[in-house]
Amino acid sequence: MTRFSGRVAIVTGGGTGIGAAVARQLSREGAEAVYIWGRRKAPLEALARCDARCMPMTVDVGDENAVQNAVAAIVARHGRVDLLANMAAISGPCVPTERYAMADFERVYRTNVFGTFLTMKYCLPHMQRNGFGAIVNACSCSGMRGYANEIGYGSSKFAVLGMTRNAASENGRNGVRINCVSPGWVDTDMMDEVLRGYEALEGGSPCKSELDHGTMDRPATPDEVAEAVCFLLSDAAGYINGANLTCDGGKTL
Ligand SMILES: NC(=O)c1ccc[n+]([C@@H]2O[C@H](COP(=O)([O-])OP(=O)(O)OC[C@H]3O[C@@H](n4cnc5c(N)ncnc54)[C@H](OP(=O)(O)O)[C@@H]3O)[C@@H](O)[C@H]2O)c1
């Protein structure tokens, strides 16, 4: 018997980075099926080729119909969805508030905020009906502290933390738990993109607190953050609801 034996899981952003590491771990530890969601087919199919339990689904989490239909298809096939790891997000531009375009703000919120809301909205009824479910949302140090040049991304992660607590407070006694994980820097495509954004920033380099790796002096690997996500998805976290597990190498001490 392994930790996720027989579980049916959805991992948004499951084709790359932390999401792919979560999907691989769920599969390795016995999940019946791990549905990996993303907008691009190629990374999803690449992971599915290496791991037969990872099922690719091209779903834009900001598209309500797409989310509703994808959850319905999974439930039609398996009768349930047990686990949801909301890892999909975009970082948006690296510019000060006065130069941040409204269109970018909307784009970031559509994935990071509305996407997290929509997947919870459409998975929760099935989890509640079955009396079991675990959801983990990807928050960030950026959703706990105010960092410069990321008003869209940072505030979207504050919203993810808030939504996690809102939804957690509505559940719990019914067997459904909702928590979030807050990484610091993690060695993924997103980290590379943000660092490129800092390099291109006009008017000098960002303040030290943004680039700081905390006590560890290195970014996390995706697998290290996936461990924290999978702990909260597992029954070992059975009394943990509404928590924010920082996995930031001590960055926010
Ligand atoms: N890397 C870090 O330093 C860091 C730090 C703190 C928090 N985080 C958080 O950790 C999570 C995972 O990020 P990561 O570092 O693993 O970055 P990543 O490799 O860029 O992964 C993000 C994933 O989200 C997917 N995605 C983006 N928009 C989507 C949409 N609208 N619908 C469906 N999927 C979408 C992307 O695939 P497509 O482009 O194909 O859709 C991609 O697979 C994110 O929530 C991020 O905010 C990361």
C-alpha cells in the first residue's frame, strides 16, 4: 500500500516544473490516474510518454467551460476526483506598478486567481459528495511579502492564500482539506523567466530581498517543493486544513 493508492488526481501546470514533479510523485506512489493540465500539448505529452499514469489534458484553467468539461470527463470515467494540485501560474512582467499594463494584470489574474478558483469550484462538489478530498494551491513568498516590480503576480498569490483559507473554512468536517504551499525560488522555467525580467529591468537591479535564497544559498529543486505538496495531499496531513506551508529555504524568516 502506498500513500496515493487508487487516488484520482488533477495537477494543473502538470507538464513542467513543480507540477510535473508533483505528478511524477503521485504516480510513483500509487495514484490510479494523474491528469496533467496545461495549455501546451508538448510538455504534457512528453511527461505522459515517460509515465503511463500521467494523462495529458490541454486545459486553460482560466477558461470556465474548459475546466467544467475536463472535471466532468474525469468524473464520468472514474466516478470521482480525490486530489487537486493547483500549480498552474504565470509570472507576468517585471515592471514597477505605474508601468504595469492592465492587460498584463488581467492575464496574470485569469490564470493565477480565476484558474485556482475555477478548479476548486468544479472539483469541490465531487469531493464533498464522496466525503474525501485534498487540494493544494501553489502560493509563494510573493503572496506573503511585498516585493518590488511584481504587483500583478504578487497580489495574485496573496489572493491564492486568501482563497485557500476561504475554501478551507467551508470544508474540513466533510473530509475535504484545502492548503497551500509557498515556495521561495525554485529552479524552473518560471525562475529563469523572472530572472530575465530582472536583468531587463530599467533603472538598476532589484533589491537584495527579492533575489535572496534564504538560509540555503540555492533555489529549491522542483522535487523538494513537490514533497511539501504531496505531504499536504496525503493522509499524513489529515488534520491540516487552511495551512500555508512555506517551503522557501528560510527566505521569509
Ligand atoms: N519557480 C519559482 O521560483 C516559484 C516560486 C514561488 C512559487 N512558484 C509557483 O509554483 C507553481 C509552479 O511554477 P513553476 O515554477 O513550476 O513554473 P513553470 O514551470 O512555468 O510551470 C507553470 C505551469 O503552469 C502552466 N500554465 C500556465 N498558465 C496556464 C493556464 N492558463 N492553464 C493551464 N496551465 C497553465 C504552464 O504550462 P502551459 O504554459 O503549457 O500552459 C506550466 O506548465 C506556480 O504556481 C508558481 O507561481 C514558483
